[in-house]
Amino acid sequence: MADHPRFGPAGVPQMFRTMGAKLADVPKLLRVEELDAFEYAAVRWGQVPQMKQVDAETLGGEARKNDITLSLHGSYFINLFGEKEVVEASKRRLIACAQAAEWMGAYVVVFHAGFYGKNGKAETLRRCVESVREVSATLKSLGIEKVKLGPETMGRHSQFGSLEEILEVCRQVEDTQLVIDWSHLHARSGGGLRSVEDFRKIVTAAEEKLGTESVRNMHCHFSKIEYTYKTGEKRHHILEEPGFGPEFEKLAEVIVEFKMRPVMICETALQDVDAVKMKKKLGKIQKKN
Ligand SMILES: [Zn+2]
């Protein structure tokens, strides 16, 4: 939970890698760039944590020292709506991610819930609620108490994760974290995020369902995005790429209007560079108000 809007990259920025930086160096390098969030990418993980506890703890220590809020992006290999074995393996992957998140002090495990497949939409919602509840209870029994589960809004029509579905899971399951990927919503709606009002509608819908605090504390992903009307999300684009939306300035207006303090994770190929740009754009709008 952030005390003010925070910005940071999804994964270790390319430039840091080129410099030969170690994971433990990332928080202080982000601090130099005046960023204050980092989403660790555990996106290829299997059913056990794929980092050592000591490395996670070292990262966490450096993050606290440099005032960087940590989150963790869970494994892509999660589908809560497949065959029974797939669902059980998915839950174990989520638990592995949450374990590492707890070690490093990350406040949320963001994850993609899965694909509708042959299930109806009502059935996937029911199953999602059931699985997230179950994993959440398991985490508590393992003593993992600070990490929240955050199913993300998704960009493809085949994926569970419309705004309404995510709000409903968060309403029904205690201790979940609202995660809005704005680009995904833009892609899913065939370019629906154009005006400030389009962003405002989403925030208002979330506020009606989950209350003001949830909305102010939402976890966000942002990038520009390419989509097709048929399937939705196609690929992410950098912030300054012309011809693609959504525009961060419009969201920034709404952040100021609703006094939001989101953790804003930049998912463009220019991870940290674009995160700095977004922070500056918000700063300009804050000054104007
Ligand atoms: Zn994601």
C-alpha cells in the first residue's frame, strides 16, 4: 500500500542488465532515477520458488533501505479453469510465488487467472473465487500473511479478467488486491480508453463495488498497446509510440481527481525510462491542480 503514487518497472530494466547489475543493486539504481517501485518478474516460475530465500531477503532489505515498494508478478503458467491437475499445479505455482513475495516483503502477487476454455463466464467466475479463496487460506496456514493475491484485468477476449470479473473476485474474496492493467482494458474494449471520462468510469465502477480505499490503493500496469477487435491484446508499445493508446496523461488526471496513490508499474520495453516519464507527466498535472 503506497503513501503516494509510486512508479517503477516490470522486471529488471534492460540497461541495468547491460551494466551487469545484480538483483540486489536494482533498488538503489531505481532510487537514483527517482523511481520508488519494482515488480519482480517470477513469470517463468514452476511449483517451487525459483530464487533462494537469502536472495529474496537481500532484495527486500535493499528495497526498504531505498524506499522502493516491491510487488511480484506471478507465473504465466497459471490457469485456474483447466483440468483438475492443471488447477492444482496452478495453485502450487501461486503459493510458490507468494512464498518468495513474503521473503522479499512484496505486498502483492499479481497473476493472470486463466482462460475461459469451454466454461461459461459465470462458471469461471465461481471457480476463480473458489481457488483464490483456497490459496489465500493456504497462505495464512503457512504463515504468509502480508502478501495479497491480485488477479489482473486481462487484454484478450479468451482470458478471464474483464473489469467486472476482477472487481467481483475482489469483492467476494477478502484480502485480495485490486490490480488494473489499463492497457489490457484498452485492448479488451477495442480502444475504449480515449477520454478522461473513459478512465473516470472505470475508477467510479471500482469505487462503487470496492470502496474508496481500494480504489486509491490500486496496483496498476501501464503501457501503450496494440490490439485487434477479434482477439484483443496484440503487443505492448513504448509510451512515446504514436498511433497507439491509451494516453497516460488522461489516467493521471483521474489519479489526481480521486486522490489515488497507486503503485504504477511500467510494462513498456523502456521499463524504467518510461516509468520516469509517467512520473513526470503526473507531476505536471498535480502542479496544475
Ligand atoms: Zn500481467
